[in-house]
Amino acid sequence: MIYLDHASATPVSKKVLERMLPYFSEKFFNPSAPYLSAKRVREDYESAKQTIANLVGAKGNDLVITSGATEANALAFTAVAPDNLETEQNLKNTLKSPKVLVLETEHASVLENAKKYAWDTIKVTKTGLIDLFDLKKKLSPEVELVSVSLANNELGTIQPLSEIAQILKEERLSRLKSGNPHQLLLHSDASQGLALLDINVSRLGVDLLTLNSAKISGPKGVGALYVGHGVRLNPLVLGGGQERNLRSGTENIPGVIGFAAACEQLKNPASLAKKYKKLSDILKSELENSKIPPFFLGDKKSKLSNFLPLCFPGLDAERIIYKLEEREIYLSTGAACAASKGKPSHVLRAIGLSPEEIAGSLRISLGVLNTEENVREAGKALVEVVNHECERISRS
């Protein structure tokens, strides 16, 4: 097997699994129980939260553990939800509905939550970078939340969050002077960039940051939301009051222990980026032999080094994927959740690709399972499939 879809999922590393296993068996206790064994599990849990928080320059108490990035994103949007609205329908109908801005290429879990409010999208350039002029134009006095992912999950384009944060800071100062009571928060989904970027919440200037264990060789079903000081959220899950009353339910101890263990393995983002850059160059070199030269998507100067989104105009990417799957080579056409619905990518539409170009687009994302040898082999196989498809089309 050659796996080229690490943006979709990563394998849990052996060391991470080893750390998790005791908490399924001999350390199975509920951390809210009163006896010593349970209290020790509580200590391990809080220590693991601190390890995760260290990765982004925060404290363990700043994190709310969730079931993944999707829930973390949903929880982030409650920062602008009025307490006195009983139903989502009331929220949509009220004239006082908070306004939010989201990048038009955001993950579906961001876009769908934005739709609960008065919302608008921020445009992107042809490389997927945020249009800062459009942000400034749409940053009206009523906007309370701006959500921009750190790195796009289909293109790998890295957004200039510190610049965005500065624009919002200036807007806050302007509101303060004019007596505008509306808060203005910055949220970012950092799921894709956690392993490859040096992330610090203070340097980024974010108020809310989504983290995801599943993208860094940790267990699936575990995520976290960093919550800045003074940010008030509304719980999505009610009950026992765990996670500061923001996420009730017995804590997922093995999952959080595994998330922390995965974070501990992320030692040198720069070295890892250099490795993936080399693998990407090998793959690009092999693709030069295809009858239809691909063009590469995303921003050349500001892109995750393990992402290689590309397009073969005129070809059917779905057929290419199936042909490669027969050889046990796995890649995708984009975000797994979108691809499973069979809908054209909203991300590729946003950067101006034609329907034909969208149909011929692939997303290759490198990771821990890749070597120079298997990447070179995958490149040769992809060229063979592409050339065969060109011949098939020419005969038809």
C-alpha cells in the first residue's frame, strides 16, 4: 500500500497506542470518582491537557476537549450565540442575530455553523489566500466573529493570521473609541497545520483555535478548542459539567492521553517540512512524464509542504483514483467529507477553477507513511494511469 491522503487521516503511531492502552484496562477509572485511583487518572488527564496546550503556547485550563475538530468549530461559534434565544429558528429570524465572517474556502463544519447567524464570506485569491481588502470591506461594525483556517484542507494554503489579527485589533480600537459595544473575535481551525507549523496563540493573535488529534498520528474522535481569556462560550452538551461546564460527559481519557503523546512527537516542524518538500519534488519530477502536464494548485510561497494539489484538465479524477486504488495507491479528490457526497469542491470553485478543471483535480497529501521510494513508485503509477486515460479518450 502507498498512502497519499494524510490530510484525510493518519495512522496512530505505535508509541501513541502504547501510551493509550493502560487507560482502557487497569487505569479505566472515571476521573470524577472520589477514590485515589480515579484521582490519579484525573491528574494524568490534566497533565495530558497541559502537554497539548504547550504545543500552542497555552495552558491546560485554556483548552476544552471535544470529539474532534468539527465539534470544536461548532463550540467556537457559540461565542456569539445570544443566551436568550431558545431555538435555532429564532436565531435566524431575530433582527439582532450576530454577524460572522468566514473565508469562502473554509471546511464545511465552519460554513454550516456560520449559517446559523447573519453571515458573509471573505473572498480568496486564485491561490487560495485571503483577500485582505475584501475582509476590511466586509468588517462592518456588527461583525462579532471572523473565522479563517490556518491552512486550507484542500489546497494547503497557509493564511496570514497575524495580519488578519492586526486588522481586527485596529477595528476593536476603533469600536472602543466610538462606543461600539460589539465584541470582535478571531477563530481559526488549525487542524491541518499542527504538525508542520510553529503555532503559538499569542503570535497568531487568535481568540479561539481548533486542534485535531487525528491529523498528527493521534487517535480519531479527539480534538480541542483553545479559548482565550474573557471569551464566553455556550455549551453544546449539557449534563455533569465537565470541561468547565462547556462539554459535559465522562472524559475520553485514552483519547486525550493519545493526543498528548502525539503532540510530544512533534519536535521539529522545520525539519519535517524540509522532508516533505523533498518528497514533493520527487513526485513533481515523475509527473513531468505525463502526456497532459498537470498544473499545481495553492500558493507556492505560502503552502504546507506535504500538500500537492494538482489538476489534469480534461481528465476524470475519479477514474484516476479508482485505477490507482487497484494498485493499492490511495489519494483523493479533496476533503473526504465533501468527496463522499459527490459534490464539486466549493474550495476549487472559489479559486476560479472551471467545472472541467475541478473534475480533473486531485489532492495528494504526504505524511509519515511516505518514503522516497514509495513516492517515486506512486508518481510512476500516476503517470501510467494518466497516459492510459489520455489514450482512451483519444480513441473514443
